[in-house]
Amino acid sequence: MKIFKFCNIFLLFSLFLTSCNYNDSPTYIRGYYFDCFCNITIYDDVSINIKEVENILSYYDNLFSPYHSSLSDENNVYDINHSKVPSKVNSELLNVITQSTYITENINNHFNILTLDLNDLYKEFYSNNILPNEEDVSMMLKSISESKIVIDKDNSTIYIDGNANIDLGGVSKGYVLRILKDFFIENNIHHYSVDLGSSSVLVSKKLDDTSFKIRLKDVVPSKYFYASDISISTSSIFEQGIEVDDVRYSHIINPITGSAVSNYDLVVIKSDDSFLGDIFSTLIMMLDLNEIEILKEKYNLELLVYKDNNIVFKTDSWELMSY
């Protein structure tokens, strides 16, 4: 049995910025949040408190964390997971979990946020370069299917009826891009690029009102496209995981079957709503082409889907160029 472990961070995008069209002293904000490297560049010649942006990233990183309770005056995901009674939460966490649950119950149950234990099981075995055994996976799937998130909007409480636990890793970065976009508008910032782990990207226009050149690094030969005033969400089998006997097992785990083998290699979505973009990029990795077509039509998605370096689904809005 041949096993190959992927690196934990694999760049899906490269943002190519032409220096002649930029402020000589752009503002750079760098840090490690949401288990990934985050890079924000502001090109406007404006006075900005970098600490405000860092506080946004830090706050939501803590709010959505399933691994520690670090908010002194309010409950986070960890607190919900470890409480035996309904947890009082703020309106943002209530809305994020409500919207995520709506996707599961009304659109497609292949997206499910009650997957923390299943995801952690795979991470643990991946760290030892092996796959989890079927019995453990089946036990986790049983826990997910028998658990339900109980939301009381009137009292702003959330409770998990069952033994599964919440993981917002598939939505957190998309939601934070929403928050950052609002922050930029409020602070009269019009030219920026935001890269959260290279899987969730938000770009404006460049200072000369042209688009950013963005390169796809998961395909051969390398391709690029232009984008502006939009968010870009991706899911890829190259991000985290291992390879066993020439089969790639990724960090995207099907909550119905327990399989870590995705239907596609790469999904890229351009969207005005980064939150939904992140959700759908993960969900689509587990759907067949007919289901993707239905989802695309219903939500007017700009989609690009790769399998074995071939495009298997592409909406007309994409203009890919080769180097």
C-alpha cells in the first residue's frame, strides 16, 4: 500500500499584482487565523488601524472555534458542543448556524456542520499516514444521523440533541469575507485583496480600475483568469489529506457515506456572497453533474469544476487563459 501525505497548506490561487498601478506604501495585514495563513492588502492611500482588522479576524476565529472557549462574555462553537443545556449565543453565531442548517435540511444533506468528530477522526489518522477503519467511520456517521441542532430564535439559544458536534470550518472564512467587505465600505476603502488560506478570496478592482490576474495552481498546464469586485471560493483535493494506492483522500468528508474520496479535483466559484460560495464549493465536490446543474440554475452560480486536469463543468462566465 503506497501512502503519500499532502502538505497542510496548498495554494490554490496566486494573485498577480502589477506594481506600477499601486500605492507605493500599501497596507499589509498578515496572520494565522482559521487554521490557515491570511493575507490582506489595502492599496488605497488611507489611514487605517491595522489592529481593527486583526481584531475582526481574531474575534471570528474564536467565535467559530470548536476547540477552545476563549470568549469571556459569550458562548462560541466550543461552548455549544460541550453544553448539556441550550447555549445562549449572539445573533451572528445564531444566524450562521441557522443558515448552515437550512442548507442541510432544505437544499442538500451532503453539506452538514455536525461533522467535527468525523473530520477529526480523519485528521488523526492522516497524521499517521493511514486511513481510519470502517467501524470508527460508521460510528461517527451514526452519531451524525442521530443528532440534530435545535435552534430557538426567540431566546437566541442553540442545543445539540445527540452526540455529534458542530464544525463551522466550511463556512467561517466565507462569512468573515462578508464582514471584511462591510468594514472596507464603512472605512472608504475601495482597492484591496483578501486571501484567507487561498481557498477564500475577495478582490476589488485595482487602483487603475482593472481586474486582478488570478492563477489556478491545481491544474496542469497552469491557467489564469481576471476578477474584480467579487469573492472566489474553492475546494480542492490537494489541500489536505493523503494518497493511498494512487487514490487521493482529502479533507472533504461525505457526511452520508463517510468517504473522503471526492467526485472532483477542484471546484471554483465566483460569487457576490462569499458565505454561500464557500458552502457550495464544498457541497459540489460531493454531487454528480446533474445535481450541480440544478444547483447552478437555482442560485445562478459561476462555476468551474475540474477532474483529472479536465474541465467537466463550466458556466459561460469563465474566460480561462493559458500561460
